[in-house]
Amino acid sequence: MELLDESIVPEHAHEVKQDAREFADEHIAPNAEEYFRTGEYPWEILEAGQEAGLVAQDINEELGGCDLDLEQMLAIGEEFYRADAGIALTLQLASFGAEIVEKYGNEDQHEEYLRPVAECEQITGLAVSEPQTGSDLAGMQTTAEKDGDEWVLNGEKYWVGNAVEGDWLTVYAKSGDSDDRYSNYSMFIVPTDAPGYEAEHIPEKMGFRASKQGHIFFEDCRIPEENLIGNEGTGFYMLAEFFNHGRVVVGGHGLGLAAAAIEEAWEFVHDRDAFNREISEFQAVQHDLSDMLIEFESARALNWRAAEKVANQNNAGYWAALAKANSTEAAVDCAETGMQLHGGRSVLTENRIARVYRDCRVPVIYEGANAVQRNLIYSQRQ
């Protein structure tokens, strides 16, 4: 069954999509169950992805990357997440937030921080959410105060990929206190060996077990003043634009998971008998599979249309929210139906459908919960 075909994918993304599929088949899928079971960080697979030119390659060629665009990153995301979501997220988080530094940072920041990531010598991450605050970007409480020629950070960040493993992070912090709550935030480059930076892994998660998220504690964490990215007070607006791109790619996360659920359900019902008939012969089962395909194909068509819209800055926030909400919810629906079709065997964690079911609950939350996406869809269509 060929679900993630190239017919809907722009021609310039075909080659990287094929490379991603071959890599996923060789390195991700065969190791998915083991890493789900152990919850270990997949360093060896990350290094293989770096060597294959499929990690951190959205960075500019002048800095050592391949300058992959949004549609190419979406093509990679589909293939990686079809193989395993936890390992896939680890690979895609290796440069998460770097796009902000590339777009708004200066030449010195590019050379010191971006080039090592593009050349696969370092990994990075983005710290936005906090223990008590997630989707409310203008409600974060971590502060950054100027003290001479340094910025001093205090507060906590949560759900941060590579908080422990990363070499440096792009950190979103409150640097002002004006009446305009959206102009009070700035973005900073924070090395993870900076004094006052401490991080620990978040305890066991139900899904995405091969991806490590961390809890960061900033206690008078000092960084040089030149680690401010762009202009003070513009962090909220940087993130808003960054998340438009990210939400389209997260839609690809949902598409890969939905494809995995359909593949597993299709194979299972065509290889099992009940009541002296193959399960696939029951009309109710055929309708369930048809509904899964309808939802998947509809979401994929929307997601790829959204990729083009966002890439061309055509009402980007609206289309990004549509794609993210629709594709990630399609994954949930397909996984739930797949679980039902598997019957009692669906609850065994050794089965791929059980892992997909656990994993698909996560993308509906990250990169802005889907309730927030609905707010954006409504407000940006006025």
C-alpha cells in the first residue's frame, strides 16, 4: 500500500523524500520497538541522519547546510514519522529554533552557533513553554534582565527538546513590562554550559519515548549581551512567524502517523479470520478502512496546499493552523480505528499500532494545542 506517494509533492522535493524513505526503512523502522521499550536517546540514528544529510539541513548553504525549504522538510517529516515518531522527533529537533537565529541573528551568531549545527558538530533546541504555561506565548514568566554587558535569566522552561543533550538553545524570555504584552518578549542564545543553567529530563512519557524533553531551571543565568537575537521586544513576533512553518511540518508528523495506522490496520484485517471469514470481508471493516483513507487523503491534500501557501506568505497563519489541526487529528482518528480493528491485540506495546496510538496523542498538543489553532483559524478569516 503506497500512501505517501509523490504525486502531490512538488518535484524539487522528490529526491529528498526518497532519501528520507530509504533512511527511515534502514535506520528508523527496524529500531523503533527497541527505542520505544528502552526510552534511550537514539544517538547512533541521529549521527547516521547527520551523515546522510537529513538532519539540520534547513540551514543556509553558506553556513554548511543544504538550505532545504518548507516543502522539503514536510516531505522528510512524512517519511520519518511513518517509521517512528519518537526517533523522528529527535532527528528534527536537532536544529529546532535555528531558523530564528538564521533569520534574525547577526553574522557573528551565524558563525559561532549555526555553522556547527549545520556541519553536524552540535545540536540545539528551542525553549518556550513553561511548567504552568504552554500555548499562551504572551503569558510566559521566565525573565531576562539587563545587567551591564550581560543578560540575566531567571525562571523555568518545560517540554524542551535537547534541554540536556543540546549545546545551546534559543530561549524565549520576558525582557520588558509594557502595557503591550506582545512586545515584552525577546529571544536569546543560551549555551547549555552557561552559569546558572540547569536541566533534567522530564519523567517517563506515554509516547515519543525515543525523544527526550527537559525541564530547565535558570537561576541568575548570565549570558553576554550580544546573545540577544535581533531587537529587544520582538520575540513574540519572531515566534509567531516561526510557528507558521513549524505547524505545516507538524502536520506532516500527523500524516506519517496516520499512514502508519492505516498500513497496520490494513495488513491485520487482511491476514486474520473470524467467524469463518477473513476480517476484511466484513462490510463494517471495509467502511472503517474507507473512512481512514478518506480522512488521510483529505488531510494530506490540505497539508500540501498549506505548505505552498505558507512558503509564499499567503495568509500563512490561517493555512498553518488548518494543516496542523487537521492532519494531527486525522492521525488520532486513524489510530483509534486501527486499535479497534486490532481488537485485544491492540493493547500490546510490542505491536506498532499501540505505539502509533500513544504517539499520535502528542502532536495535537505541541506547536500550539489544536484549540488554539481553531482560535487562529477563526480570527484570521475575519
